[in-house]
Amino acid sequence: MTDHPSASAAAAPPPSGRCALIRRQTRIALAGLALVGFGAVGASAQQESADSTPRVQHGDKGFEIETADGQFLFQIQPRLQVRFSYPFDSDPVTLEQFGEGDELSLSVRRARLKVGGHGFRPWLKYYFEYELASAALLNFEVMVQKYESLSLRVGQWKVEYNRERMISSGKQQTLDRSILTYPFTVDRQQGISLFGRLRGEGIADFTYAVGMFSGSGRGGQSNDDTAPMFVGRLQWNPLGDPVPMSGSDLQRHQDPVVGVALAGATNRSRYTRFSQSGGGQLPGFGEGVPGQYRVNQAVLETAAMWKGLSWQQELHWKEIEDRENVETTRLMGNPAQLGYFPSEIWSSVPSQLEFAFRHAIYDPDRDTDDLTEQEVALAVNWFFSGHANKLTAEVAHIELDQTTAKTGRTRVRVQWDISF
């Protein structure tokens, strides 16, 4: 038996109605897919936005802003150093300066802004340091440090020569550097340097730096002749780790760290010495013309830290050849410094307290016995927050010994150094 044709036709919707239903169902499906898609995109965008939020924090190098992917880091740290001194502040160099009158001073010795970090890659680093008190740009450098054994630095910075000068003035153990800094430092120069650490097995651990510089000091755009400055430094770390480039054993090393370094420098210019201000002259040397003075110098250095005890020493030698007057002068000197946290053996002593002692001797002309200079200093540190916030008090005696006379002066200085 067959169905009635009219009944079958009545049960099925007309073609136009069927198409409308399909279109309606398709629109609903597409709308649903769109909602799901937009929801997924929105969730992804929200997640991406959350992941791309920069990280803002405070660390050892000041306030930090870092992108979520770690490719860019910006660090900024202001620093202030306030000093009281009597009866004088700066180290006397000449006999006339030893005879100057007493003076009580309270001054802002340093007011600096440090900016550093990395960009594009974590191993592409930069650093700037600006002295606010004298409106001077001290450091501007870019470092490529992708490999520990071989890195590159270009710009202006304190050349890797001797430890006492390389240590930041904010991380020193005593209130200031010794009398040997004046005649022997290479200080800040503009140039290029290769440096790194060579890790070998056992005692075969070394750090090194070799560089070529303008040889005209901070702010010197170029050398004043055709002979650049060359500097090299090799440090041996026999116990496997280098001594931190900082005064005081704040880390209380349970295993000793020891460093032995040898460095040398050669330069031909109009200058016989360098400082933060740039090139200058040692007492007894004329103003100088381009290329007048050939200066060769070397330093043998030792340093160690262990359980609150710290040691550093530098044996300096320097030769100045005056090509205009055909004269050669040889200088020598040695500072030795020892520091200790007495809380390491007496628990009743506050752990923030440290004592330091320094002795330095300087001979400005090895070929004569006319003059020697000595410094003896005792310093006391109180660390509120490591080197970032510390108070230092120091008593020092500086003595000038001539064949015909001997003179000396004692000074007292107190200093607060704080980095935010």
C-alpha cells in the first residue's frame, strides 16, 4: 500500500522554508563560532597584556624596570656622599701644602647618578655615571658580554689597572683611597677593551683585560700624538673564585678567596699623571707638549677575603721619560690594607662594625734620597645596609720625610655614603 501523494507533500516543508531554516541554523552556528573565537582572542590578548607588563623593583643597583621578556633592563641609582674633615681633607702632596692652615669643612664630596642595564639582549649592556656636583659625565660604556671568556667594552671608564682605583668610591673599606692613587692611577680613559674570565681545572682560573685608549684622560677625545695608551691586566684566582671588587668581607666568605694580579701600562702624551679631572702633572714636571712624556708603569697586586678578614696590597713602579729635557724619573710605592669584623670571634660585638688599618709609602724619585711620603690610617665602618648605606670614621697621619726636614699632619674625617 502506498502513501497518498497529497499527505506526503503536506508533511514536507516547502523548498523556500527549508532554505530559510538552513540559513537560520547557519547564522546561529557562525555566531556561536564567532563568540568562541572572539572569546579566545580576548583571553589571549588579556594573557599577552598581562605577560607584557614590565617588572618594577628595587635591587642592588637601584630602581629597576625590566620588560617581561627580559630583553631590556633599566637601572637608576642616585648616590650621595657627605664628609666632615679637620684640619684638612685632600692629601697634601707638596711641602707647601703641608704648611697650609687648619680648616674645618663639611661638604658634599660626591653626588652621583648611575644608570645601567641591558638592551635588545641580556648580554648587550650599558652603563653611565654622572657627577651632579661638578656636572661631569664620568662613565659612558657599552659592553658585549655574551661569552664569559671573551667580552668587549667601548666608551669611557676606569681602566682595568689597579684594584684600589677600580673599586668604586662607594665600596671602599677606608674613607678614601691611599696617597698612592695620586701618582700611579691610570684612571678614566676613552677606548676599547677585551676582557673575560678563563676557567680552568683546579688552580687554573684567570681573569684578564687588555685595552687600547686615547691616553688623554677623562673627556679627552683623542691622543695628542700618534701613540695610544696600552693597558693589560692578568689576575690569577688560585682558589677558584676571584676576590670581589669591593672593600670589606661583607659576605663573610667561609671558604677563602685569593687573587694575585699583574698589570702594566704604557703611554706617550703631555701628561705625567691622571685623575678624575683628566690629565695633569706630578710635582716637578712642566706643563708638557704633545708626546713629551713617555710613561711606563706596572703594579703587582694581592688580595684576599675570609671569614670577615680582608687584605689588599699593591706594589707600584713607574718610569717617566721626559723627551724634551732628556731626563728619566722612577717612582715606587706600596699601600697595604687590612680589615676585620670582630663579631666573627666575639659574638657580643655588633656584626655591622668593622675596623680597617692601612699603611702606604711613596718614593717620588728612586734615584735620589731627597723625599719619601708615608700614610698611616685607622678606619671604623658601621654598615647600616652594606656599602649602600654606611658611616665611616677615620684618623690618618701623613708624613713627608726630606733629607733636611720632616713634617707631618694628622687629620680626622667622618663620612656618610648612601645609595638609594
